Amino acid sequence: MSGARAARPRSRPGLTPPWRDRQRRFSWLKTLVLAGACLPAGSIVFWWTTGQLGALPLNAALHLSGIWTVRFVLLALAVTPARAVFDRSRVVLVRRMLGVTAMVYALGHFSLFIVDQNFVLPTVALEIVKRIYLTIGFTALLGLVALGTTSTDAMVRRMGRGWKRLHRLIYPIAVLMLTHHFLQAKVNVSTAVFAAGLFVWLMLWRALPVRLRVRPVALAGLGVLAGVLAAGIEFGWYGLATRIDPWRVLMADLDISYGPRPAVWVGIAGLAVALLAVPLRPGAMLAGWQGINTTFRKIPLTRARGGS
Ligand code: HEM
């Protein structure tokens, strides 16, 4: 047996509490993420019971639980880039927790919809069949449940290669979830545009050649591109789905006198990742410059000076 294999940590059989790592050691990271996962639900319950959710508390809770489902899906998708860009392998520990949390919030969101329909299940079913935005949301929910319930170690072992194939469904699920978000948001799609822009960033990062994925310059370019594409999505939405002039929305994106709009925030978030990558991965920055230097050194001196 090779040394590397012998050193690989093995998970012990039995149920591991969510605040412990695979070796059942206490993990601050997992504990903090667990607390962060419970916080929005706790806040919703607290605001509801203390009358701070407005005139229509059920609607507000439905809205908030939907928003948090989207956030947790995006956070789960951000784990792989975070591990690579910030060189923090331990963040992988919380990916499963974030995914399962997204499923739990989606189930809570759906349960609130059932409450909204006065627990009349045939009406719930009819609404899902009749209204395309609910059909889309329900499909996304079924997808999240399929991924959440197959995320145990035992299922990973039992499903073998099929597990990875199944869990790649998270990408189309995220697209469905964002479509539902846009359709439900109706006129003000700011949060949906921001979420879609972050999703675009996460997808483009995965499409980058592996050597560029940690380079601050490439990440800065990616941030700007994701922001531009988010503005394009917003433009397309207003142009196709509403009567609002999309050019006016685009002009508003360029005018920051009222504060940055969602597409601009996507760009800012992308640039922040690139900036954070500089101190956390100085090696990647150096590698970038070395790459440029090597390229220039390969050009004959006469050509580099403009000679023939
Ligand atoms: C993964 C699955 C789902 C996600 C991520 C999700 C997400 C969201 C989000 C973000 C919103 C807020 C839209 C906005 O106002 O900006 C929302 C609203 C809503 N969702 Fe979902 N949803 C999901 C599944 C479902 C399902 C299965 C149903 C019911 C069958 C449903 C019913 C609704 C309703 C009725 C609203 C409107 C609430 C309001 O008036 O603000 N959703 N959803």
C-alpha cells in the first residue's frame, strides 16, 4: 500500500454529528456554518412570532425561505472555487451541509405554500400543474430532494460513479430555481439578477482552463464578464417579459448615483474574489507574471523591439 493511501483519512462508520469532521473531531468551521444555516430560519420564526413580518407574514416567510434556498444552493456551488482560489481544502467539509440546508429551506418554502393553500392538497397539486412557474419550482425542489437524500456516505458508496452523474444535476436544478425566482419576482428582479450573475460567475469559473482558475488577473476578468452578462440577463428579462424599456434599465446600470445595481454588484463581488486571491495565493500571481515573462523571452529581441 502506498504512503499516500495509508495517510488518507477514513470516515468511521455510524452517524457523525454535523459539528464534527469525518474523523469525529470537533470542527469550528462546520459548527459556524451549521449556526449560519439555522440563523435565517430562526430569524424568520422570530420575526413572525413577534409580528415583524409585515401585514402578510405568510407571504413574507414564503419569500424569505425561497431567497435563502437560492443563497444556499449558490453557496454549495461556491465551495469548489473557494477551495481552489483561496487554497483552503477544508471548506469542502461544509459542501454537503450547505446542499442539505438548501434542500431543507426548499422543503420549508414548499410547506409554507401548502399552508398558503389551506392544506388542500388537491389544490396544491392543481396549482403546480396549472402554473408554469410553480411547475418549474416544484421540479427544482424534487431535484434538490433527490440530491439531498443521496448525499450520505452510504449512498455515495452504493451508487459509485452514478452518484457523481446524479449530483451534476445541480446545474440544471440551479437554472430551474433561478427561472422560478425571476418569474415569481415579476417586476423587481434585482435579487434574481444578482443571483443569476453569481451563478454565471460560478459556471464560467468551471469552464476556465485549470491553470487560470486561481490567477487573480483571470479572476478579475471573470468578475467583469459575469457583471456584463448579468446586465445582459437583466436587459433580456425586461425586454422580453415586461413592458419596461430595457435600455433605460441598462442606462441605470451605468449610473451609480443611486448606488450600484445588481449587475454592478456581481462585478464588484468578482473583483473582490480576485483581490482576495492576491494575498491568499501569492504563488498564483507570481506564476502569472512568470508566464508572461517566459512568453516575452521566447520572442526574439529584434521582434520585441519592433524590428523585422
Ligand atoms: C428549489 C425550489 C425553489 C426555489 C429555490 C424557490 C425560490 C423562490 C424565491 C427566491 C422566491 C421569491 C421571489 C421574489 O419575490 O423575488 C419564491 C417565491 C415563491 N415561490 Fe418558490 N422556490 C422553489 C420552489 C417552490 C415550490 C415547489 C413552490 C410551490 C409549489 C413555490 C412557490 C412559490 C410562491 C407561491 C412564491 C411567491 C411568494 C411571494 O409572494 O413572494 N416555490 N420562490
